[in-house]
Amino acid sequence: MEQTYPLRRKNGLRKYGVLLLMMVPGLAYLLINNYMPMFGLLIAFKDFNFTKGLLGSDWVGLRNFEYLFKTQDAYIITRNTILYNFAFILLNTVFAVGIAIALNEIRSRFLSRFYQSVLLLPHLISMVIVSYLAYSLLSMETGFINKTVLPLLGIEEISWYSESRYWPFILTIISLWKGAGFLCVIYLAAIVGIDPEYYEAATLDGATKWQQIRSITLPLLSPIIIMMTLLAIGKIFYSDFGLFYQVPLGSGALNDTTQVIDTYVYRALMNLGDIGMSSAAGLYQSIVGFVLVLLSNYAVRKFNKDSALF
């Protein structure tokens, strides 16, 4: 028995040695990129000084967090961050599931792949390019909407970059256009994996296409929807910086509707240059996101234990 265990271990290393070796680059990247930077969380509680270094800088307790909670804009940036992300999660999920179901009904493989590529393309485009595309539509001088669409409708030109009331809709549309395609591919892959026998049996029973979607597709797709939603909830206090800063072109007139935690921290750092404040904001967002994931997962476990993440 004493010789059997070392022999099994040696055979296991010989059998899976190549796979273990292939894991090394990924584990090294995970360690360097995700875990080593966690020591930087100390900056959130220090008056960071480059000359003194991370460990030598003075401790300031929770002072770096005060500027987030005591600022006059605290309510606005928190409200905007939560409401925008809630709308993005809801709309992106609904549209992505709907598009995935529609793509699954396309029988031509070429057309199906073509539409998937077209829908995924916006997700791969840089937000800087998206901001220029938006400007080409909304520009007061040369914008397509102001110079072509509005005159046809008999509506006067609109100064989009100084009228804040339009931007909740503009940002939501851009987020939907850019993000729904990626989710659509994930949901489509899950739909394709559903056993066709379910649909064949439903067809024999006389079920309509809508009844099949409601009774087969959506229930079997629900674990994936719940998982993606829980992951998105974990980032509900984070915002797409490019969407909220690049697309509105940093216009101060739009701050009431485009200012979120990330853009506020960026603007504050550009003026103050305080790294401790930025680290405090990041830690605050991470803790809140972690708590929200735990609470959401707990709620899911109460209703359907199999659909929970953990």
C-alpha cells in the first residue's frame, strides 16, 4: 500500500503533465493580473506618496471615502449609476433572448452566421469609434439627424450635446446596440443545445411556436439568463466609462444625466490627482457589487436552488 500511492501519483503526473504545463501561463496571468494588484487596496486607506511607497505612506483611515459620500453630487451619480445599469441589464436581456430565439428559427446556416456576425460586430467596436458614429448622427452642424431626418419631419434642429433630457434614451439605445449582440450569441448557444425531441413532441401535441417558446425554450434557458443577470448585478455600481464619457464628449451641460461614479472619479482625479480617492471608489464599488451578488444569489436559491451560482 505504501508503494501504491507514490506510483499512482507518478502515473498521474505523467498522464496529465502536459495539461498541467498548459495551465501554467493562465494561472500566472491570473495571479499577476487579478491577485497581486489586490495589495493596492491599501492605497484606499492611505495618503499615498510616491516617494514613501505603498507601505511607507501615512494611514488616513476612511478619509478617502468621504469625498464620494459628502459631495453634493453623491445622490446624482449614485442614482444615475444604478438606474442606467438596471435599465441596461433588463433591456439587453430581453432583446438578446428575443433575437436569439429569432436566429434559432433561421434554417439557412449562412444567413444565421451572417446575422450573428452583424450583431456581434458592435460589441467589438471601440467606444471611441462609437462616439464618433454618434457625433456623425447628432452633430449640430453636420449631423445626419439634424440635417436630414428632422427637416423631413418638420422639426427644428436640436442641440443634442446641450440638451440633457434626451441622453437617457441615447445612452440606452447605444448600450443596447453594442451589448445585446454579445449576450445574444451566448443565449443562442444555449438554445441550440436544447434537445430537439422536446420540440418534436410539442409539435405532435399541436403546440404553436409561441407555446413552444413559452413552455420549452424559456424554462430551459432560464438558468443561463439567471447566471448572466447575477454576474451583471455584481457590476451594477460600475459603468462603461467610454459610454458615459466618450459618447457625450465630456459635455458639462449633460452632467445631470450622464455623470456616474466612474466619470466623477475621473474628473476629480484630473483636478486633484489623488490616487487614494480613486482606489477608495474602486473598493467601494467592488464591495457593493459583491454584496449584491450574494443577496441576489440568496434570493435565487430561495426560489430555484438549481439556478443559483453557488
